[in-house]
Amino acid sequence: MTARPPEGPSSTTAHLYLREEQIRQSYESLMLAWRSLNSECEAFLRENGLGAAHHRILFLVAAHPGITPSVLLTSLGITKQSLGRALGDLRERNLLIQEEDRHDRRKRPLKLTPHGEAIERQLFQLIREAMTRAYREAGVTAVEGFKRVLSPLQMTPGGGFR
């Protein structure tokens, strides 16, 4: 039996077709897509007295119930003070609760309240609609390729999660 070569170009040959201009265009596309997705939610966030940091926290806590503030801090790449302020706002608005871990009292796992879940669901619906339109337009093979490109870009220097 012979070994099969890896699918797609190797990292050695990848640089042959990834010229500076293509990388600049890809990065610009990521920035514009991020701005577009955020703009889908801006009015709703404003109506509810929330900002982008609140939105990111709500999303990550919904996706990872029981996540701790230290993991959030690493994953979001924001200051401890900014995270503390945003978590305080979310707790005051009854969108999030911080519990005590039964095994380690130093850990304070986060969980959305039913009201927080409802707000996050509405925000996610806006994102889902925009991404569904884009995925449909791009086609099935582009969706998998997009995931494969984004995956290595999600590495966080301090650990976090992917």
C-alpha cells in the first residue's frame, strides 16, 4: 500500500498562490464581514442598553454554559476591568448569574438567566439569518472551506477555547 498525499496544497506550496494582495483582500473581507454581522445586531443591542462586549459574553456563555470568567477573559482578549464591568451590567439586568462551583469555590461558572437566554436567542437569530444567506450563496463546499480557513486563526495565545 502506498501512502496518499495530503489533500490540498501543502503549507510549503500554499505560499506560492497566497500573495500579499490576496491576504490583504481576505483580511479586509473578514473585517467587513465582522462589521456587517455586528451591524445586524446594533439596533437591538442599543434598544436593550447593551454593547458589543455584552453581546460577545452572552453568546459565549450561551454556547458554553458554566464557562468561567477566566476562560472568558482569555477567549475575548479584553482587560479584567472591562470584563468585570460587562459581567456586572449583565448581572444587574438579570441576564446572567454567577454561581459557585461545588468542588472549587474559586471558580465562578456563568449561566444565562431565562431573560438572558431570550435576549441571546434574538441576537443569534439576526446573526443566523445573515450567515444563512451568505452560506446559501457561497454553496456547500465553500462552507467547509471557510471553516477550515477560520479554524487555525482561532488559536488564542493564552489558551481559551476553540
